[in-house]
Amino acid sequence: HFLFVQKGLVRGIKLKIFAPSSYLNLLKDLIRVTLLGIQKEEIEQIDSLLGLEEKVDTKKLTQIVKENGYFALKRHDSSILQIEDFIQFLPLDIGETVNVEETA
């Protein structure tokens, strides 16, 4: 909502996400795949990660990568945004407090 409806992305304001340190990388990957799509390397490894027989169809793989690039969020110069360009992931462990205004 913040990035798109309230135009935080257009205004160049990063969404701040606070989470326990141990979850930050997993959360970053989840949001990255949701907003930017899966990366080619991840697609190539999916069969082995799931313990399946490898059946990578290179035509389908190429098509998925092209579609991800087409639909990905982009800068004004058409280059694809990285998750760090519009989201700031900040560690906040249980019991800690933080002043949001001081997390520039």
C-alpha cells in the first residue's frame, strides 16, 4: 500500500521493515521474489532443492526470465530495481525499541 497507493516508490521514500535479525535475510528473499520475481539461478536449482528429478526445460526457463524482466519494477532508465532500492530492512529484536524517525 505504502509503495504503490501512497506513492512511496515514486517519491523515493523507502518502506522500512523491522524484523528480528535472524529473519531479515529470509524476509528480504520472500519480498524480493514476490515483488521482483524469481531469479534464473533459483529456477535452475528448484528441482534439486525440492528433491525432484531434474527436468529443467531451457525454453520455459528463458521465457520465465524474460517475463520476470518485463514485469519487474523499473527505474526511469528501464533498469530493474533491486529490493534495497525501495525497502530498508532494519533489525529489531524482541524487547528492543527504536525511534522510527532516526532510522534514515
